[in-house]
Amino acid sequence: MGEEMAADVRTTEPTECILWKTDVLTIERLREIFDLVTTYEDDSHLIRKLLRCKECGHLYFREFYEEIDWQEGKDAQYWTWIPVDDQESAENLSKLSVMKLLMYPSIRYDYPKGADIPRGPAWHCRRKS
């Protein structure tokens, strides 16, 4: 994947979105609240999509990433939802590495290798007033 400048990504805190206003997020809610806008990558270990919140219309770039270690089958899995201002920003995010995406405010749901239960979902880098 090519690396693009992060300055090409426009994000705004989605203060009108129910996901921003909710203190306790659930994976079930995250699975049902979005409509698909477009898919950038759809591989068994890396999925990247642009989604739209059904309630407020805000756009979210979503990534699913699985680290394969070829041992015991309990591979680490990570989901990230990054609010974006427009489709171009999501497209630019789709060109960034998995690690570079971590610098953006996002909802994360992590299931690290060896964990009995997943962490999250929860907002990261959110400034809530």
C-alpha cells in the first residue's frame, strides 16, 4: 500500500452522531447502524470500506485487519471506524498503512492474540465536552 500525506485526510468530530453521544458502544450496534457506500479492499485479512451512519449520515472509514501468525489459529483481529468529512478523505485513508490509521480519532474494537475477550468497542483520541 502506498503512503499518502495525512494532511489529505479531513476529519471532524461527529458531535451530532449517536455514536459520539453514546458512552457505551456495542459491536452489535456498530454492525447495524451503517450503510455501505463503497469498498476499497476486501481480502480475508484486510477489509476497508466507507460507511454512512443510518441515523445522521456521517461518513466513517472502516478497517478490519487480521494478523496471521500461522500458529494455533487464534489470530489477532482489529476493527477501526474513523469519522471522515468526505469520500476523498476515506480514499486517502485507504492508502495508508494499518499503523498510520492509529493516529486518527476512531472507534476501535480489538481482539489481540491470546485474549479471552475483545477490548471495546470504544472511542480513542476523543475529546468529549
